Amino acid sequence: MAISFNNCSTFMICIILLLPAFSFGTENYYSKATFYKTSDGKGTPTGACGYGEHGRYVNDGLVTAASWKLYKNGVGCGACYQVRCKDEALCGNEGVKVVVTDSGEGPGTDFILSSDAFAKMAMHPKLAYRLFPKGVFDVDYKRVSCKYGNLKIKINEHSNYHGYLAIVPFNHGGYADIIAIEIYDVKSYKWIPMRRSYGAVFDLANPPKGDLKIKIQIKEGEKTKWIHSDKTMIPDYWKPGSIYETDIQIP
């Protein structure tokens, strides 16, 4: 219900009334969350985003599988969300900040949290054990940034220097989505678009040789832009499994 300043005795009273609405942001959504039932509570070893083992331990293991609408055919990989349980008797106001590393959903749920993340929603660590028997909680959530630092590029293990390059960008902030990636060919002076193979994995057959520069298209809210560096992101004679840190930061 809208609050009119005419109905408030003073301007200060109006501000106090409005504070709860702004304290958790204006882009809140409502859904349900459950947790991984795997033996270690960290989800599948691979994950639909292609992060591999890294996807189980990033963000101190506070990770989640997201429903199809949040996974967005892989565009949602690496996104960060603040998720709050709505059970006032068991759950705290802060909730937990999680990173999308997989795709999955249950009946009415948008999040399948790691057990560590699920427990983090408790009002107090000593109450965490009481969350698990309930299994599913009503939650509210919003998109946030995880603020890691510089973007990193991993060369996917299936890459082959002589004819196939697949990369996985990670460590981006999580508030903006990575929409597209292009590689610069110094011989033709052209940017070559990569294909989103699946999840966060982008690939290219017969990639250019030599040091590689990359530009990345991101979408933050309704705004889309390209970002790149003048420095080499992937050195010549790269090897599958290698990780290269860039000087780019993504919100």
C-alpha cells in the first residue's frame, strides 16, 4: 500500500516507515528454496555451468543450482543472489549470498542450495540443524554482486591447441550477466564471436594462434555494453586446464 506524506504527522515518521522497504532493495522476488541431498551437500561434481570442481567450492561453498528461469540457458551462471528464508522463528534477516553454479529445481523452488548455504540462513548457527528437517522454505531474493576481483579465464579440459578452444570465464562479480565473448584475430584484424557451448562455456573451432585478446559483452539491468583490455588475456601456447587472470573487473 502506498504511503502518502499527507497521512504522516511528520516527514521523519514517513522516512522511518519507508526504511524496511529499502533495507533489502527494491528488486525483491519471492519463491522457495531447498538444499542438495548429495552426501557432501555440495551438489553434482560437474554442474550445468561447466565450472567443474571449482563450482562446488567457490564463494566458500555457498553455491546454488538455479531454476531454468534464473539459469537462463547458461547466461545466469555465476550470478549472485541474496536469499532470505521467511520463517521468523528460525531464520535471520541477513540471509545468505549464493552463486549460481548449476541448474535444477524442485516443485515451486528457484534455488537448490548447498547445505552450507542452507544452514547459513538460520538465525543462529546453533539453529541450523532445525532447518534441514523442514526441507523447503519460503524465501525472498534479489540480485547482488559478490565482488571477487579480477575476472579469470579457464581453458576447458577438452580444448586442443591445434584446433579447438573452449573457455570458462569465472570470478566475475555476479550482478551483471556475461552475454557474449569475442576473440581478436591479429591477422585479419577482426573480432571473431565465440559460441556459448553450454552453461558458462564458450568455444571456437580453429581459433587464431598467438596471444589472444578477448572482449566480453555484459548486461547489467537493462544496459548492455562491451568491455575489453588492451592486454593479452590468453597467452600463446595455452594449455587445457590453465587459468589466466585478467585485468578486467565485472560488476
